[in-house]
Amino acid sequence: MDYDFTFVVTGATVDDQDAVDALRDTCDALLARAGGTDLLSIAWPGDCAVRAALEAASAAHAAVPRLRVRRLDRDLVGIHEIAERTGRSRQNVAQWAAGARKAQGAPSRPPRAPSGAPRRGCGRRSTAGSRRTASTTGRPVPRARRWRRSTWRWPAGSR
């Protein structure tokens, strides 16, 4: 099985054409720079991921002796690869990574109070001051007309 690795390296940069050519020719590796960090992307076959990573680092060091492999890059697996392995879309995996999508089984909203529990603001209102009045005239403001479900019908031909 082939494993893809991205190592953080020092001792060689993308500006060093000899190192770039040696890595490409001997290891089929790519030297890149992202966010001020030198990265080495390489694919290596092996039975075990750890053994393959050690062999890939040794081969890169043999190709360019001044190259030092510091560590694996933190982004071990990309969103595209996770989506491919799990059978999900890239957008779905990106939402999981960003925290915009909750895990399966997590409640979508906070749980509600039991049906018999008292709720704030749902008690009886006092009748004093329940009528609205216009501030200038002191007269009651007419309420908006409400349609009853039983009397309202769709206009003919609109459905």
C-alpha cells in the first residue's frame, strides 16, 4: 500500500533547484513552501505507515544530505481524503472540521422543560392596562383583523 506523507523539513528550500531536482528524480517527491514552512510531500510504499514514513525520510535524506526531516505536518489527512474514505461529501467534512455541523446523536437545540413545568411569561395576565391606547388621543387602538382558518379560502384558480 502507498502512503502519502507531508514532512516539515529544513536545510533545503524551493529556491534550491539542485535539491528540488534530486528529490523529484530519486524519490518522486515535491518540495514546497506554505505559511513560511518548508514542506516535503512524498508517497512511499510499505506494509506499515510508520515504517513507510521512516523509509521515505531516509530516502529523502539520502537524495539531499543537508535535508533534515523535523516532523510530519499537522495536517496528516486532508478534507478530500477524509470525505473519500468515509463516503461523505467534501462540504460535509469541512462543516465537521469547522464545527458548523454537530456529531450524529447530538441534540440540535437545548432540551425543553417537561410538559408540566412552569414557564416564564406564560402565566395569566392582569386585565388592568390590557387594552392598547394611542399615546396622543388616549383612545383604544383597533386590533388587526384576524382570519379564522375555517373561514379563509384560497382564491379561485390560485392553487
